[in-house]
Amino acid sequence: MSTAALFKWQHFLPEIILLNARWYCCYSPSYRDLEEMMQERGMGVDHSTINRWVLKYVPELNKRIRPHLKPTNDSWRVDETYIKAKGVWKYLYRAVDSEGNTLDFMLSAQRGGKAAARFLRKVLKSQHTQAPRVITVDKNAAYPVAIDALKADETMEKETKLRQGGYLNNGIEQEHRSIKRVVKPMMEFKTFNSARSTLHGIEAMNMVCKGQVNGIKQGDSMSQVKFIEAIFRIAGYENADDTIVCP
């Protein structure tokens, strides 16, 4: 979708909309905090409007960063953590490689072999991942069932090794904290769909901040801002062959 169509009928510049969405997903201020911060800058934006911006634009942000992610390696760590939506615990499946780079994620209402298999299929289809040589999981019995099912229908190579053990997955357990740090101040999500949409932005910004984007160094916030402006085609940071260029 073109930038003009994406931001059609909005009363604020795309830069302001993306700024609020990025801040919310990076630093977890409340919507009312962002409303006050915009007031200090001379802009009267209601907190409910910012909420609508986040739910609409952060899934698009996640979609647009995918072609620019660096390739990951073939040693996977897979685990799930808990996210509360409308008073009920849901399951956030996540996968990283041995260097801590995010492979993919999926919010699920259910936990079990079918959900795990669905998530692994999603990871295998990601643009920046490669077929796993080894998959490290905890002692959850759902993962061997899921992996056997994927091998049976030839979605996953039969040579892929499965390693199970609590201590083996400490890396991804630690990595969950970067997501929990942002999610926790949000208290809990009102609906499953709002949780899923917001997590798209939180995970996307986590990948950007970790330096998983080509040409963006970890901790280089200015390059991160320019990259996001570039992928939304609002700052002119692009060249004739449609390759993103962040000066």
C-alpha cells in the first residue's frame, strides 16, 4: 500500500504518527503520557487517537521491515511466554537463533502441539530464516509432537535435530525479558486482536533496536528513525532501484 493511501484522511503528518507508534512500542509510555508529550510540542492529540494509530500502523511496520532483516543462522531456540489479554493468559511463541536474533513470533490463544506446529511453519516461511540444523526447546511435550508432524509432511528436514532441556534454553528465556519490559507497564490488553497488533510493533522495534536490520547498528537510534521513515516512503531515503538508503 502506498504511503498516500496508508495515511489518507489523517489530520497529522505521517512522521508524527510513526513517532508515537515507535515510542509506544520501544519505551511503553501510556497513551496518556504520549498525549501530554505531544501537548508539550504544541499538538493536541487525544490518547484514544494514538491508540488507533498504534493498532493500525505497527502491524504495517512489522511487515515492512521484513525484507531488510539480516539472515539468521540455523541453530534455533524456541519457547513460549505468557501475555494477558482481557484477563486471560495467552501464549506468545517466540524463536531466536544462537546469537539472539529474532526469527519470528506468534500470539496464540491455545498452547499445544498444533499451536507449536503452526508457529514453526510460520518461522520456516520467514524471509530472513534458513532451515534449522538444530532446534533447542524446553521440556514441553508439545514440541516433539509438532516437529515430528512437520517432518512427516516434509515441511521440515528429517535431519533436523531436537534438543530438549531446561538449561539449554536459557538464552531465549533471557531474551523474553526485552519484550516483557515493554509489555508489563501496559498492564494487560483489552482484546486478543489488540494484543496481537501491538506485539507486532514491539517485536519489530526489538529487532530494529538489536541491529537486525541491514545497515543499522545496535543502539544507533538516529539511523533507526531514518530507516523507519524510509520504509514508509515519507522522507525520501530511497533510490531509483527501490533500495532503502539511510544517510
